[in-house]
Amino acid sequence: MKIKEILQTEGVEQEISVKGWVRTRRGSKRVSFIALNDGSTINNIQIVAEAADFDEELIKQITTGSCISVDGKLVASKGSGQAVEILASTINILGGADAEEYPLQPKKHSLEFLREKAHLRFRTNTFSAVFRLRHALTFAVHKFFNDKGFFNLHTPIITSIDAEGAGEMFQITSLDLEKLPKTKRGEVDYDIDFFGKKTSLAVTGQLEAELGALGLGQVYTFGPTFRSENSNTSRHLSEFWMIEPEIAFADLTQNMDLAEEFLKYCIQYCIDHNAEDLKFLDARMVEEENKLKKEERSEMGLLERLQFVIENDFVRLTYREAIDILRNSNPNKKKKFNYIIDGFGSELQSEHERYLVEKKFKKPVIITDYPKGIKAFYMRMNDDNQTVSAMDVLFPLIGEIIGGSQREERLDKLQARMQEMEICQEKLWWYLESRKFGSCPHSGFGLGFERLIMFVTGMKNIRDVIPFPRTPQNAEF
Ligand code: 4AD
Ligand code: MG
């Protein structure tokens, strides 16, 4: 039986078997108490092993980190820490763990240390809770869109297009890098590369999702995304997961409504299905916060913050309005921001986003209608010819969690913009044909999955919400 099931069992005095990893063993010469966990829940089951029933050598091998199977009787616990426990009749060591060498001793380890032990960190309370929540969120994403009649679309991971135009792509090739074939003009000859052209890992599945939406009506992708931006921050990964819905006939307002409903749904799903993990992480966060100076502590606990986001409407304002607020803000006037906002065209840095979300509105904020110069080519041009129909959803502690837009569905306008931005139209002939044949207004967005997990779990570093993080200079495991 899984420990989760056992702990919910009402009928005691039954024979059961359980397998799991030993968290701790304590006790006396007469009796040992083993805290066992199998990953099904944050809670351990207590195994009671009477010395008289077991070989002393066997008991000695039951150390922290070892894996055991236990047969015994489920009984009401005599101790106060738990309702039930297992009185063991047979114990087998499936895999020992040398007590001297096993890195995860039963004490508090730093997250940095555990990142180096990513192969073992699933066995800690914190990481098992985080990865159970990651699963719950995956499930919630699929359920949300399935219930709304969206179709999941698998878009290619290998691509020849830099759809975001940021030039942050990992090139892939089967050419021998030591002996690159050259053309007569001395350039690398991609004609004889594997795909007959220069290819890379995808930075988005959006352009293909748009093609899907313009036939299937509403689709969503959920896949790995690769970006070689060299930003070693607590919010960036080189390999992350993104969810990109794309909806035919939707305008920017409908797009924002969907994004807001989607985020609230995912958070509610975790509250409904992972209450114990959230309770644990909430307590963990309180402990962490208490180490900070008073003025650095957040005003809300984890659970409180999740509830707050579900219960409140997100604030919606245009980029121009945001710039006005920021320009007149105290940190801008007193030059406290690292980047001073001087007017239309300024990029919003995370310090500005956090000011709006955490200081000014104290709520999630959606900023719309950004200057065309700081956004991708595919966004729909507004009538002012200066701004595009874009939206960024900003969350407390996280900053940008979603980026999206209404798409430019008008062929002439799209071509004009591509020309302005020097984007090769021949390569994107298929994208342009979607505007030539049966085009229609449509919108979509991309949610950074790990940023959502950070928000829900309260983890402060994105490396701690993906099993095996990929970041600059790091591809271990
Ligand atoms: O804002 P971005 O770049 O938008 C797109 O890729 C669009 N194609 C989405 C769409 O309209 N279909 O990325 C979307 C989100 C960001 O808001 C952020 O949450 C996340 O993806 N993101 C990252 N997450 C982790 N590490 C990175 N390096 C990220 N870059 C973006
Ligand atoms: Mg963005």
C-alpha cells in the first residue's frame, strides 16, 4: 500500500506491506522507530520494530536513506505524533545507504547544497512537495483546456525560425564542428547539414500553434522551450516549459480574461488537491522569512497569497498609464531605480514591474499596448501605429509570468512590419499564407510553467522547481 492510502485507512488491525525510504531511525535497545516515506505524501508512516523480533545486524542497516520493505500490522499508535503505525513482522533491506557516505543526513540542508545533489533531492520534504505540486499543475493545465474544448498540439522542437527574434537560440547540427564544410564563398555549407538548412531548438511553439488554431479553432501547446539568453538569474532557465494557448476569433480582452481565469484555476486546483504539501511549504516559508530582516519579509504567507490572487481581479492598465505612474513614483524621482523611466519607449525592468505589483497595486497586474519597438513582429498593430496589442501578466515576487498578444492577422500590415524589422519573408512563407487564406482575428499567450510553480510553492529560485535545471555553465544530471 502507498503511505498516503495507509494514513487515510480507518480500519486498523490489518496486515499490510509497505515499501519506502527511511527518513530516520531512533529508539532504544528494545525497540526501533522508523520514519518511512514513499513519496506518495509529505507524511511519513511510523514503523515499530521490536528488537526481539529482528536480527540486530538488520536493524543496524536501517539507516537514513536506505530503502526497505516492511510487512506488519497496522495498529493505533501509542505515541502522540501519529494516529496509526505499523508493528513490523518482516523487514527486508532493498537497498542500503552507507550512513557515513549518504549526503542527506536528517538535518536541514541548504537549497544550494541540495541542487548539487539533485539526484537525491526528491527524497526531501521540500522537493517532494514541490514536484508533487508540479505534477498537480501539469494535470490542472490539461484539465482546464480540455474542459474548455481546446486541443493539445505538439509543435516541433527543431526549427529553422527565430520566432521571437531575440537571437537566443541553441543551434543544432550533425556537421563535424572540427571540419566544417564550406561553400565557395567561405561560409558554412548548411545544404549538407542534416536538414539541409541551419536549424536550432525552438524558443516558442507559437507560430505553429497559430496555424493549428486557424483550423482547429482553439489549441494549446505544453512543451520544452530553449533559450540561450545568458542571464543567470533566479527566474531564467535555458530549458523551461511553456504553455501556449492560441484562440481563433479572440481579441486582446478575451485573451486577458482567459489568462486570468487560467491562472486562478491552476492555483485553486492545487489548493483543492495538494493541501498538505501547501501547508508544509507555507510553514517552510514562514521559517525562511523569519531569517530575513523585518522590512524584507513579505506581508503575506504562502496560502494567504494564493487565496488573495484567486479572490481579486487583476489590475489592467496600458503601458502608457504604467509609464506615467512609474515616472511620478518616488523611487524614480529619487533615482532609486537602477533604470530611470524617462518616458514612452523605456523597457520595463523587473524592478519597475515589482513596484507596480507589490507597492502600487498590491495585486497581479496586466499591462497592455506596449511600444512596437520592444515587442515581437507578430503582434497586432494598434491604430496609433506606435503600440501593439500586447499583454504581460505580472505577479508578485515573480514579475512577468505570462506574455501574449493579439496577432497581426492582416497580411499587408504583417508584411510591412516584417520588412521594418528585417525578418525574412521567404522563410516564413507558410506563416504568411495563413494570412492569405482564411485569416481571422486571433490571440494567444505563453505561460512560463516554472514561474507558475515558483508562485504556487513559494520557492525563490527557478532551479528548485524543475527536476534537473539547465542554466549557463550547468547541464549536470
Ligand atoms: O514572453 P515570452 O517570450 O513569449 C513568447 O514566447 C510568446 N511566443 C508567447 C505567446 O504569445 N504564445 O515568454 C512567455 C513566458 C514569459 O512570460 C515567462 O513566464 C516565460 O515564458 N519565460 C521563461 N521562463 C523561464 N526561463 C526563461 N528563460 C524564460 N523566458 C520566458
Ligand atoms: Mg515576454
